Amino acid sequence: MSASAAPLGPAERLREVIARHRAGDHAAAEIGYREHLREFPQDPSALHFLGLLRSHQGKKEEAVKLMVAALEADPEYVDAWSNLGVTYFRLHDYERAEFCARKAIEISPDFANAWANLGMTLRARNDGEQALIAWGRALDLQPGMRNIAISYGNLLYRLDRRPEALEFYRKWQASMPDDPIAAHMVAALGGASTPERASNGFVRETFDDFAESFDHNLEELHYRAPQLLAAAVERHVPRAPGQKFVTLDVGCGTGLCGPLLRAMSRRLVGVDLSPNMLSKAALRAVYEQLNCGELTEWLTGCYERFDLAVAADVFCYFGDLSVAFTNVRKVLVPGGYFVFSLESVREDAAIGHGGTAGEASLEDHYVLRSHGRYQHDREYVRGTLVAAGLEVVSIETDTLRYERMEPVVGLLTVARLS
């Protein structure tokens, strides 16, 4: 008969709890951390990891207290300094967030995550030049930090440093030739021919990376498209008293349109290419169904029919709109409405297709801008809707958001299937 295994010691038990935490079993991890802390109330590792868990659960004030306690027990605990800084960042306390990131770097100068966090904080404090330096150091230390690479390139655009941005994306593409983000942005900056639409890989990976901060970033840009579209529905889509729609939220993202559409819908369905964005949409608890898929393919295979389809700033990742519009028409009931926003091409801009930005053409009427999104001409949108079998009810112009302190002008469009 074999002897019973020796009981685990406190350190081994804590390692098992941390493993459960990393595996996503947060309930068991929290119980384990609290049991450990009853026996060892000043254990810095347990305090730090419980703080990290509480931060992920949205209990940021408690997370701060736990991480501060961990650092009181071990002032050189570099991961605790770094994660405390991230928690302060989420609380919008950027001064303390910067202090924590710099303290982590002081303890461990080659800690890439600390440099990345410092860059995020400096960017939030509107110190773009220093943010680029911090992110550059993070990428030198850990070139595979794609979310930081995306942020770095975006900031170069916002600082209007287009030649540097093109050089950065070309280097990225040279080191990772199959990376969809690098390839798309090289084209957007005039370094390659313009694709008819952004690739699935570009859209999925871009939004997966930014799902966590997406809503906050749009709030800073004074993003208004969901509200503008809801108002357009109220103005242009007739509804009997008490009537509610079967509604499709095309490219629903984190579900910013969801609460507005919920009020007018008896059934609300969303589709998006990014799993991480859909996870955020699910937390709103307003959708009967959420689907992960490329929207034109998903629409082709969709057998449900909708009274209303809404798309907020989805088609700025398409140049050629013909397939998307045709597939939306296929899922509308007769008399159904299609309400969407996209970016309007500037009146002074050259428009074209199949070449670099700046090549003019009267044939296609869209252009890929240096920020990576497409802008469209009003008459092209109108003509493509008609060609898809939809009646144009209204095309209005309004400001969707602000970038670089300038309005991003959009076309708010309402169409109907007769």
C-alpha cells in the first residue's frame, strides 16, 4: 500500500491558487488567496495577485489597497509596481500611474511591460513625444508587443508624422511579412496599392487588441455615431405605436449601439468579426444573439430576416461597398430599413481605387486614408445602394467624432427595401 502524499506547504498551495487564477477560475482563486492571507496576512505575493484579480473584476479601489499593502511588505516588488500603475491608469489617476511605471523601470530597467505602461500613461497625459520614446524602448526590448506597435503607429498619425509612420510600418512588414496590420497601414500611407477593403486579419486583430480600451478611447474622441443613427431611425423609419423591430446590429463591436437599439427592438441580433469585442458586447446584456464572423459572409448564410439593420462606422473598413450592401439587402424584410454611418471623403480630396492615395478617379469614389480607414463620396454611396436594390431615403452629413482636434465628417444614410 503506497504512502499518502505529503500535504502541500503554504508556498506550494499559493502556487496552485495562482495557477487557477491564470486558468480563469477566478472564484476559486479568490477563495484561495483569502484563505492564504488569513494565515499569512502580509504575504506580498498573495496581496499582489488578489489585487490583480480584484482589478480585473472591476474592484479597482480595493485592488489599489491590496497592491499598496504588497509593496509595503516588499518595496522592490516590480510586478506589483507595474500592475498598481495599470490600476491607477484605469482609475484615470495618471500622475500616480506614471509614478508607478517609472518606479518599476527604476527597479528593472529592461522590463518591457513597464515601458509600455509608461507610454500609455504619457499618451493619456498628452505627452505624445515622450510616449513614443517609452513605447520605442518597449518595442526594442520586446518586438512582438503588437498592441504597443499599433499604438505607436497610431500616435505617429495623430502627431501628423506620416513619413515616420510609413517607415515604421515598412520595418514592421519587413520583419513580419504576413502581418495584416503592417500590410494595411503601408497601403494606407501610400506605400502600396489600395485594397478594395481591409482584410479580415487587419479588422479582427486591430479590434481584438483594443477591445479593453475601445469604449474609453471613443469617449475621448466625443464619438456620436450611435446616438446619431438612433436619431435617424426615429426621424426616418416609421413605426406604429408600440411597434418594435427585429433588429440587426451589423459590426456591433462592444455594443455601443445596443442599449439605444434595445429600446426599439423586440429582438436584437449582433454580428462582429472580433471575439474580444463581442465579449464586451455580451456584458451589456441587451442582445438576444451575438455572432462571430465576417459580416458579408455571415449575411450570406443568414436565414433570419430583419425589419431594421444598423451599422455604425463599419463600412469605413470597406472601400468597395457593393457586396456588403447587396448582402444586407438580402436579410431585410420587404419594407425593411438599413441605417448606417460612414466617413465622408473631403471635398478637396482626390479619390480613387486601386492606387495610392492621391490618384484621382471618377469611377469608384473612395479613398484609403493614412489612419487606415476608407472615406466615401456621397454619390458613390447613393449609386451603390440603388444598384443593390435599395431605395435611398436620406443621406445627411454630421460630425461622427473628433480626431487631432478636427471633426470627422460622416454620411448618415437611411435606405429602404421596397
